[in-house]
Amino acid sequence: MFAMLAVLARIWRSPSLYRNQGLEVRERQGVRTLHLETDTVQSAMRVDAPYALELSYTRAMMAFLLFAPPPSKALLIGLGGGSVAKFLFRALPQTALQVVEIEAAVVEVARRFFALPEDGPRLSVHIGEGAQYVQGVRAAWDLLLVDAYDGRSLAASLATEQFFADARLALVPGGMLAMNLWSSDSAFARNLRRIERAFLGNCLCLPAERPGNVIVFAFRSPPAPMRWSDLRSRAVLLQERFGLEFPRFVDALREMNRCDADRIHLGPGPVPS
């Protein structure tokens, strides 16, 4: 029975290979998913709501709006099915979006099966390697979003000290990195330390509602004090505007960050007295 259901759920499989992994699209109960030769879901889209964020970790990535106004220019490294790109395209009409995806086949699948818009003035997709794309760039983007896991691990080039240093320099003063990490990855602690070093400790972690995904927010320069009262007030407004669970994001920030009754404190170590 389960094998039959799995076959029925598959609606497309690539005739070629993506990084030696099969590229596959499945669909069940109105939700379409992208896979790289494993059952790990790379991207998901509810067919009757193609611009919505189906996966909890993609919604958690939008928590950058708690800390900064909508960006003028954003760079996304890693496309998948295009969930984050589509949401930002619809929700933030003032934001210019540049996406970098290493594999052309993924872009084709995102457009064919996941409703990714064609390139235009506000959204463009570049086929290339993300670490190379940011290397040597200075103060170009307000926001850098990185989601670059295949079916098994984070792309090696996006887990280096050099990449995180380049990412910081590629942001404008006041800019921010938001990166999806897997807490189950054996390299999670190492990658988090590298981000913290590159961004001089100006980092926060947000665990997604579904266990396993952690979104790391890293700030190009130290942000203003983050008081719980301000964050809660902003979360209510953002929830009304975007329909996402921003108040839950604020509550979840207490789980992995230094904080007291008044505010969050950035960086490792004890909470200042």
C-alpha cells in the first residue's frame, strides 16, 4: 500500500541527474514537493496557494522583518521550488530580488511545476555558484537569504569562513543575513561559530516550528537594542500584514539566544547584568 501511494505521488522525475542525485517532483493531498533522490523535502507548495509559504522554516526566514524594514535589494542563494522568492515577490513589491541557483534544471522545475515567475524588472535568476557570486562584492544588498541544502547536507562552498566573511562585506551597513541550517547536521555548531565570528557576534538563532531547522540572523553592524515589548508590538503588525506567525517567532527567539526579561542580547557568553 505504501509503495503504491509513493508511486502515485510522483508526478515527474528528471531524465538527468542533479549533482549525482535524481531530481523529483511529488504531489499528495494538494501539496507539491521537490526532492533530490531522498524523501527530504527541498521545497513545498500548496497547489491552490502557490505564493504561500507551506514549510515552517521558510516562514521563519521571514522573521528578518522583525529587525529591519523591507529591503530595497535582496539576494537569495539557493532556489529550490522558489517558495521564498515567490513570497517576497508578492509580499514586498518594493524589493528587487536576485536569485542565484547553481543548477539550471532546478530553475526549469521551479517554473514548470512551482509557479516561479519568469525574469523581470523585480525578479531575476542567475545560474551560478553562490559563494563565487558574492566574492569581492561590497555593500550591494540589504538582505542575503541562504537556503542551500541538497538532500543530505549544506553546499560545502557556503559553509566556509571565507563565504561568511564575503557575505558580511556584501551587505550594506544595517544589512542582514538570514540562513537556514539543520540542527541535526554534524557541522551545525561549526557553521554557527563561523557565522558568529564573521559577523562579530551580531547573531540570533530562531528555531523553526518543525524541529530541525534553525534560521540564523546575522547583522552587518550592531542593531538597536531588541526589547521584547517592541518586538511583540511589531510582530502583531506584521502578522496582520503578511498572515504569518510573527508572535510565535518572537516567543521562539527565547529558546536559543541570551536574553532577560527586557530584551535579547547578541553574541555568545553570559547575559550582561
